[in-house]
Amino acid sequence: MKYWKYIAGSVIALSFAACSDDVMDRINENRNDPKDVTAVNLIATVTTETAAGTVGTDIAWYASVFIEHNAGTYNQMFQADDRTGLNSSSLNNAWTAVYDNLMTLNDIIRKCSPGGTEPENKATLGIAQVLTAYNLAITTDMWGQVPFKEALKGMANFQPVYDKQQDNYQKVILPMLDNAITNLTQETPSGIIASLGKTDLIYKGSTDNWIKAAWSLKARYYLHLSNVVPDAADKALDCISKGFESAESEFLFNAYQRTATGENPWYQFFADRQYLSVSKTLYDLMDARKDPRMKAYFQPLSNGKIVPAPNGASEQTQTGYSVSLLSTTDNAAAQIAPTPLMTYHELKFVEAELKAKKGQDFKPALLDAIRASFAYYKVSGADDYYTSQVLPLLGTTPADNLKEVLTQKYISFYEAESIEAYNDYRRTRVPQLHNPNNNLAVYGFVERFPYPLSETSANSKNVPKVNFFKDKIWWAGGTE
């Protein structure tokens, strides 16, 4: 109310005398939209946008269809499943959301770096660097070559060049995580740490946990490079001991609310659209193993049966197949379920995979990974499942063992970890997928996301010419 009184008084004054430009500027200033915000007060925005915008919405939903965690059974997801509706407009919003977030993160890094306005704020700088590496990694993992070196300049450059994926990994993502670890170990004023406790919606200002997240992410990213960089597997293994020690420190966003604008995005997607159904590929793998997690994953139909949708060959319906119990509106817990950015079970699966490849003893890590996955979904019986169902499927060669390790990892990633499941499949081709459209001459498996319309129309001279059904990204065996 006081702002209205101020404006009214100024209007009266204007009837008698002209105001100077600076007075008019103050009158017209939107006090709810400040031009400059301290770095710590931007952290809530970038943590939320990373969880909900980058890893929790369109990118994850499409990845879940391509990797056959879910089947697309209505509208855009149905078209993604049969490949007919996938084009440059499909991921336009996701691209924009990621780069908006990278812009904000870049602003934080600028403020907190030497020469900025808050050079003493090392903790916030380190957090922003972890989140920048995370957002850029997902972007280059999904699209391949993407802009970064010349990007994030706003109106100064509407047409940035596209950087090679290997440069984004080796010159930006991994070095930025190293810098983040360094900054997070340095002293930051106690008042800033106290403020981070309120605005950091992931770790509440715990720099120790951010450091563990950075090391865990390094293990993930070195794993991505393990087929193209000779020492990447060894480097990944070296990172694991410095990463998550348990699920207590895993990388989760757990700040959703029971409101229409604050709920988990998978829950919201189901409530608003219900475009996804249980995938027959995933269902059959779990059914063959008598997996106890099926009761936590899948919602039966009214007849009490779980009816999965055949991938790429389903009817277009919103009621004919079973849906995920993890995101259905019939499960109140789904409304505020956390978004995993990287879990403890993922880190243990990384360890198990790398040791299986090397012919080392991978079984303790695999058992720990399965236990952590069961615990994440609040399902009991992990040890019995491992003994009765998993051990008999392990073979006598690294290749046989690796197949089951990767299959267990694939099962554990349902459904909010679909992005990393998509990455795993492109690296390893495990498990076997069954969408018939993967084998068509015209279409095929979706090896990468189509570049968005905003880029193909405004920055066409720099957008790489790729066939997203055929051209693999660099670390998955492609060229650039």
C-alpha cells in the first residue's frame, strides 16, 4: 500500500512541476523485480530449475520412452514412441529452460569469482560450478555438440558456435568440477553459509555434501567417456571413494510441496496429461526375475492385473494400460517425491560395472547397489532377491556379468532416472529393447535429441547437420 501512496503523491506533484529523469526512473521501478540479486539468493532458483526444469520434465519424459522404461500411449509421447511426431519443436522448451538456468548460473559464477562483487563467496561459487557442469553435461549428452564457449552472452551473441562434445567434457565439465571441489573446500564467511542453509534446496548449505556430489558426478562422467578415453575407467574408479558414502548424502532435490505449482513434475505430468504407461520391456525383465519392486513401480488396473503397453505398438489410450505407481495421482507420496540428480545406488552400480569390465570382484558393489535401490523405493527383500534371482544370472565371463549388472542398473533407474538409463543404453546397448520402430529404415532408435526450432531457425549456420535416428554422439561411438 505504501508504494501506491508514493505513486499517487508523485502524480499530484507532476501536475505542478516536471520531474527529473532519475525521479521518473525510481517511480517506474518494479520493486519486485530487482536488477541485481546477491548470489546466495539465486541458489534456490537454480537448484529448483535444475531439478524440475533440466532433469525432471521433458528431457526425462522423452528419454523414458526411448529407453522403454515407459511406453508413450497418448498424444506427444505416443508420437515419440512410434517416432512420427519427433521433430525440432519437441524439445524446444527443454533447451530454453536449460540455457536460462545456465545463464543464471553464469551470473552467480561471475559475481563470486575474483573481480566480481562477492569474491569471498567461495561456497556459492562451488555450488554454481557443480550445477553448471551438471546442466551442461545433460545438454551435451542429449544433443551432442552444443554451444557453451560463445554462449550465455545474451544480446551480445545470438548465434554462438557449437562446441564439440569432447571439448565440453574435457575442457569445461570435468575441470569445472575440479574447480568446484577446490572452492568448496575454502573458507566462506559464516553469514553466507547460514544464508545458504535457507536457499540451498538440495544440501542446505553443506559444502561437504556438495563435494561428495562433485566427486560422484566425476565418476559418472568418466564412465561416459570410458569407451573413448583410455584412462577414463580408472579415473572413474578413483573418484568413487570420495563420493557418496551412503544414501544420506546422495544428490536429491526434496523440496516439493502439495500445491499445483510446487508438486513433483512427474506427478504433475500424469495429473495433467497421462501420456505414459508401463513399458512391456521393463515389465518383462522384472517379471522374469520376480522382482519385489514391481509392487512399488506399477499400478494394477481395476481387475488387479498389471497390463503393460507394448513399446512402439500400443493403442493410443489413457486408460487401457497400467501406469507408474511412482507418479500416479492415486499415490499421495508421488506428489512430493524427490527428484534424483544422482543417487547412491547409481554410484555403486558405476563401481560394479567398472569392476565387472576389468574382471575384478564386482559382487559386493552390485549387492550394495541393489540394497540401496530397494531402500530408495522402500521395498524389503534385497538380499533374498540378490541371492535367488541375480546371482544365478551372473556368468563366467566379464561380458556375461556386465550384462546383468547393467540390467539391474536399468531396472533400478525407473522412472525418474531415465536420463542416465538412456545414456547407459547408448554406451552399452544393454538391455535389449523391443520397440519395432528402432529397426525401421526411415526412423530407428533415437540416438540423440533433435536440435530445437529456436536454434534451427535463428542460428542455422552453426547448428550441426545430424540425423538424430542414426548419428551417435561422440562418447557413444559417433564422430564430430
